[in-house]
Amino acid sequence: MGIRFNQVSHGYTSFADGLYTAIKDISFEISDKNEFIALVGHTGSGKSTLAKHMNALIFPTSGTLEIFGKTITSKRDKKIKYNDIRKKVGLVFQFPEYQLFEETVEKDIMFGPMNFKISKEEAKALAKESLNLVGLDDSYLTRNPYNLSGGEKKRVSIAGILAMNPDILVLDEPTSGLDPAGRRVLMDLFKDIHDKTKKSVIIITHDMDLVYQYFNRVLVMNEGHLIFDGDPEKLFREKDLFKNHLDYPNTIKVLDYLNKSLGINLDIYKRTIEEALLEIKGAEKL
Amino acid sequence: MKSVIIGQYIPGKGLFYKLDPRTKIIAVFLLMVSVFLFERIEQLLIALGVATLLLLVGKINIIRVIKGLKPIMILLIFTFIFQIMLNKQGQKVVEHDMYFTLFTLLFLVIAFILWRVMVKITKFRFTFFFLFVISIYLTLRYVDYGQTIIQPFNFAIYEDGITMSIFVVIRLLIIITLSTVLTLTTKPTDLTQGLEKLMHPLKKIGFDSESFALIISISLRYIPTIFDEANKIMMAQASRGADFSEGKLKDKLRQVISLLVPMFIIAFIRSEELANAMESRNFVPGEPRTRIHELTMSYRDTLATLFSFSVLILSIVLKVI
Amino acid sequence: MSYIEIQKLSYSYNEKTNVLDDINIDIEKGEWIAVLGHNGSGKSTLAKTLVGLLEPKTGDITIDGITLGEETAYEIRKKIGIVFQNPDNQFVGVTVKDDIAFGMENLCVPREEMLEKINFYAKKVNMLDFLDKEPATLSGGQKQRVAIAGILAMQSDIIIFDEATSMLDPYSKEELIQYIKTLHKDGLTIIMITHDINEALLADRILVMNKGKVFAFQETEKIMKDKETFTSSNLELPVALELANSLAQDDKFKEIRDKLWEYALTK
Ligand SMILES: Nc1ncnc2c1ncn2[C@@H]1O[C@H](COP(=O)(O)OP(=O)(O)OP(=O)(O)O)[C@@H](O)[C@H]1O
Ligand SMILES: Nc1ncnc2c1ncn2[C@@H]1O[C@H](COP(=O)(O)OP(=O)(O)OP(=O)(O)O)[C@@H](O)[C@H]1O
Ligand SMILES: [Mg+2]
Ligand SMILES: [Mg+2]
């Protein structure tokens, strides 16, 4: 078993405005193998809060959480090696600025691997490899991560986690700020890692096209509650997704528009442009 | 970290929240001056009583203030000890030799270990610190057998030493309480605006009160940010397998260093970004601006000012006679 | 003379490579311009030079007849607001409320009016319940909303959005776009940097940046017909147009093609 949430709630306390419960009574399970999960939900619904629990970066204020057999409660447990959990579950933050801190890109990517007892040479090689995977060339190795463009920072922050080679990958909006080609390349990369190693991957996103095309399980958060856990297609067959602040994928919207405006009867539930194309071509012959 | 309430604003209701920041700044200033004018310990004790009464009237959670004082307790204790040791006037109260032998050392080590262990397993950190200090004293005084490391030395406490140290500590306590009440009940933005308004007359002699207030408000704005920044980096490091609270002391030290360097760099970058953000939103230093927070005085302010003035006058009168 | 004129503009961070290279563009008053381009193509750098935060290596920027320079920067910033790519870089205030107020305070908006506007714009971006929160405790999308509200409240003539909606959920994004549309109708000039092609479709003209150069700058409908421009700049066409292009060879799909175009340009 990978990660299991048992009735987890998390409340943030601050002097300024007391207690704010960001996630409420969440229970679900993520297997350590073969999962490719999308996590969606409106702004402020608690996605990032949920993600930070997955590698014990924050603790539940009530309920418990099991990560690779270790039980996480509201208190720090001296017997648990949290560093081990972080090695097993890699988390990419929503804002790359929150993750980058070293003076050069190379050092930053090496930081993770170096904490897990590998030689400097190996770490360097890993840094280079991961950087190339996210679509940046070697010339970036010596750059200061703070002097990069938004999308470049995002890529470096992802490379830093990939270099740690975790067993479960959690990515908080990894594709926001990426150009369309980069978005494609990275989603294919995550999928590829998943296909080759069977590792579980959890990705937070607002992009319904990606949810439909890539994922076989989607979790929907709404005002701190987990309100849906299942097949994306089932979600998109629901009416009125807007009330949960979601939307339909573009293929569905476009095909639906064709149906309505031309009075034809296409099957609108097509994941990709290719599938949609086949549907249109096929239907026209009828 | 969260128990440090010095300099923290906590929203609430009650008298002190309703006062104008200018009133509060003036009152705190006047009261502090008076506290320095008091010469007798009785006067100070009364002042401390009045300060506590004020907290009650203002519906401020005293426990919270005391908790907030904890971090500076150590400072208070050191002040206390120094005063006692340095002041050699008046009658001798205690006098005896102090010894430092091999056994003393042994006892001290044991006391130290006991203290650290107790601090870890119980909640009464402060009590045990206190006990630790006392046990140092007792060991130095009574453990005289074993090989001498340092020659015995004379130790004496004088009457004035005791009164002076109590005096100084109470004075410090009052001053800290006063300023805590100020920051506890005044939003940082109001505080700076109050300061700015108060210093406005100084403009005539070429003092740029607005820039000064701005510098203060930016520092206030950035103290939490720097904590945040440190927090963020610690989170970033933790999530990549370098959790501060795990590992040996050596690793921890290495991590502290790995935290400091980026903190400075990031703080530097942040300040540049902040300047950009302000500029791009039309901020021009020295130009007139309107304010979202408006300061208004009421009868309460008059009363509070009158009160602090009378305390000041009283203290002057007491000093003169 | 155009409203915004950029002539022979170059910029470089390190004197070696030009991050902006010989940019020449004109933008008319009331236009909506979308800026697309690969990561690192120079979009944010262009935005920062436009508001005078970065000083061009060569070239001139003229806005509403005023040429941007050290002395005129203040004058020009009264006309132009910018929402930064990273909302954290934008927060000046201690609370959400103070932050939205900051720009207005500098413009000497009277207090009563300010309070009204804070409520109005906080409501527009759905942050009314969060006015007393500290920016650091907000979620990603909430931060973006506050950053947007702070700029909208200044009611500048021109607003640059640098990927300002990248972390909003589809619904909030749609709501906000609808509002920006009404502002555009009332004459706001918009420069919207984005990676979301559907968002770009709303613009009058699209500027495609590539390695620091202007790769294309044309009317939206026109540029959409040119698949080459898109694929060679790391971009993708909207789904409807991708479909329309794939159906291009066959005449029997003409009706569908027209509908797909209609969808792309009106939805
Ligand atoms: N440190 C904090 N202190 C107080 N409240 C917080 C803190 N962090 C987050 N919150 C609140 O908790 C709620 C959930 O935040 P979270 O970051 O998990 O949302 P999210 O689903 O990731 O949103 P987004 O899509 O905008 O990133 C928000 O309403 C936010 O204001
Ligand atoms: N402060 C800086 N110092 C040095 N180089 C920089 C700095 N900021 C950006 N660059 C470089 O300038 C180039 C253009 O950056 P810019 O931020 O303008 O890109 P962008 O088009 O906004 O990209 P993105 O879509 O990723 O936000 C990039 O190659 C980047 O690495
Ligand atoms: Mg988030
Ligand atoms: Mg950018």
C-alpha cells in the first residue's frame, strides 16, 4: 500500500483569523503502483494542502494518514524517519519559487539526491539527465535559478524532484506556466515514467483536456471535501460541472457544439483530437 | 515560534483596540519615562500593579502576555544575576567562599544533563532552567572536596544588590509589558501611520517622516516574510530529504548553514521585487498619498493621554520631594 | 501615431545574449493584444520594459505620446498597470485589503471611494471573504485573484496581464474573462501574456514571440490560419481549429469546418 488517508482534516491556525479548516474528513487510498491520478477542484478547495500531507510535509490536525506503512498523526513521531518518507514520495510545489534555493541550477537539482548518500559525480550526472528530461539544455546548469523565466523555473523545480527518483510522484500544477509544447513533453514524460516503472503519479491541474487525455482516475475537491473519486469519463458525463467550478474538456465542448448547431448526433465523449476526428469522419459517412 | 508574541498584533476588542495609535504611542512613551523616574521599589511595585490592572481593564489575556514573556525570561534572569554580582554597596547579606573542584565539575555536568533531559520530557522548561541556575549556585557553594581547579573565591551579596536587581527587573518587566500591549493591540499599519503623523511636525526641520514611516512599515511587513522565507526554504529542504529536526548535530549545523546563504540571497532578490512592485503601482517616495486606514480621536484618547500625563507628573513630583 | 509604440527595442540581462532583439510593434488605443511564445521567449521581459522596470539597451517606447525614460516613468505608470507572473512578487500590503488599497493610495483616491472600490473589486475576483487575511496564507489561485484585484482597482488605461490566470480554476477564469471583456468594451487597452490558446482567441491581435524576436503579429483570425507559425514556436492551435485543419482536404466537411471556425472565434 502506498498512501492512505483516514478521515484527515487540516486546519490552519493563525493569530490574524483563527482557525481555517482547509480540508475536511478526507478518506481515500493511493496504491504505490500503477496509479495515474488527477486532482482537480476550485481555487482554494484544498488541493495543495492535501498534496503536502502526502509526503508528511504537514500533518493532519485530526485523522491519520498512512504512508508506506508509517502512521502519520497530528504529532511528530520521533520513531518515524520523515526523510525516508520524503525520499519515497516526491512533491513538486505549486510555486517553483518555494522550492528553489541554491545558487545554481545544478546545485539545486543535486540537493535532493545528495541527501540520500550518493556520490557527487553521480548526483551531477543525475542533475544533467533530469534537466534534459524537462527540456532544458546543459547551458542552464550554471544559471541562478532565480534569474530564469517563469516556465524555466517550473521545469527546474520538476527536475529537482525527478532526480530523487521517488516511488510516488506528487506534482502540484506542474503544467501551469509551461508553453503548450512543454506541457505536452512533460505530461508525456510523467506518463512514460509511470508506464515504464509502474510508479504512481498524482498531478494537480486545472486543465480538463489533460485530465481526460492522460488519467484513469480523478479526485475532485470542493470546499475542502473530496466529492468525487473515479473515472474521468464518468465525471465528464455529469451535467453542470460548472457548479463545482470545473469545466468540460475541449473535445467534448467542440463536438457538443457541432451536434447542437448542425443537429447531428456525434458521440461527444472523445479523449483526443484524433478520436474526435475519426468520430466526425465516421459520422459524416452515415 | 508561535508563542513569541512580542511585536505581534492579535485582533481583538476592548479598550486598547479602540484607542488611536498616536494616543497609544504617546501614552507608552510617557509611562516609560515615568517608570525611569521612579526611584523607590515601592513606587515601582505600585506601577507594576497598575500595569496589571490596565491589562485587566483592557481585557487583555494576561496568561498570553506572560507566555510571550517567556523567551526573554532568560534575559531577565541574567540581568538579575549581573545586578546582584556587580552591586557592592549597602550591608552584606551573604558572604562565603565558592569552590571549584573536580567534583564541582562533575555535579555541574550532572545538573546540566538533568536539566536538558527534564526540558525534553516535561513541559516546565522554565522551572527547570530556574532549578538549574540554583543548583549551579549550590554546587559552587557547598561542594568543596576533591582536587581544586580554580582557587576558592569570595562571593558576597549586598543589600543594595538585591534591591537594585529586583528594581531593574521590575522596570524591565513594566517596559516590556507596556510595549507588548502597544504592539498587541495595534495593527502594524496603524502603528507606522501613527508614528508618521506624530513625527510630521519634524518635517519643518528637514526630517522626512513619511520615508521613515515607510521604512518601518516595510520592516514590519518583512519580519514575517523573512520568517516565511526561512520556513519555505526549510520546507523545500525537508521535502527533499533534509529535515532539520532529524539527523546528528553535525548534519543540523550543515543544514543551518545551507539555510543561511539562500536566505540572504532570496531576501535580497525579494527586496528588489518589492521595490519593483511598489514602483509599478505608482509609488513615488515623498509624493502625497491617501490612506485606507484613517486615524480618529475620541474622548477615550483624551482620557488615556490625561492619565499618562498625570502619571508622569506624579513621578516628577515624587522625584523632587 | 499609435497609442503604444515600441521601436528597435533590445534588452539583455547579461550583455551577452539579447533577450529582446529588435522589437518593433504598434498597439492602438482600446486594442486587446495576446502575447504567446515559448518559455523564455522574452514575454515577461518585454512587459517589464514597458512599465519602465527594466531599462532598454537600445530603442524607444512611447506611450500616449510620452517617451519612456527615467523622468517620465512615473507619468507613464499612471496609465499602465501590470499583474506580475508570480503574484508573490506583487504583494505590498500586510492584508488582502491593504494590498488592494496600495495602488489607489498612491493615486490619492479618497478613502471613502477606496473602501467602495476594494469591496467592488474583491467581489469581482471572489475574495470578499478574505479581505483580512495575510497574502502568505492564501492558496495559489487566491493569490492571483488578489494581484488582479489590486491592479484592476487602479483603473489604468492599459493593463498587462502576465499569465495572471494560470492558476485559476476554469470557472473563475471564465468569470474573470467575462469581466475583462466588459472593461475592454469600455475602452481598456489589454496586453495579455498567456499560454492558454483559448484565452488568446479573445484578442484582437496576437503577438508571437520566439527567442526574443517578434515572430508574428497579426489579427487573431488571420494568424489562426497559419499553422506553421504555431508549430514552429512551441504553440498549439485550439482543438476546434486543429480539427478544422485536419478536415481541410475534403469539401464535404465544409459545413463542419465553418462551424468549427465559428466555435473557435466566438466561444
Ligand atoms: N498557511 C495558511 N494559513 C491559513 N490558511 C491557509 C494557509 N494555506 C492555505 N490556506 C487556506 O486553505 C484553503 C486551501 O488552500 P490550498 O492551497 O490547499 O488550495 P488549493 O486547492 O491548492 O487552491 P489553488 O488551486 O488556488 O492552488 C484556502 O482557502 C487558503 O486560503
Ligand atoms: N533576472 C534575469 N537574469 C538573467 N536572465 C534572465 C532573467 N530573467 C529572465 N532571464 C532570461 O531571459 C529570457 C527571457 O525571460 P522571460 O522571463 O522574459 O521569458 P518569458 O517569455 O516570460 O517565459 P515564460 O513563459 O517561461 O514566463 C529567458 O531565457 C530567461 O532565462
Ligand atoms: Mg494550490
Ligand atoms: Mg514570463
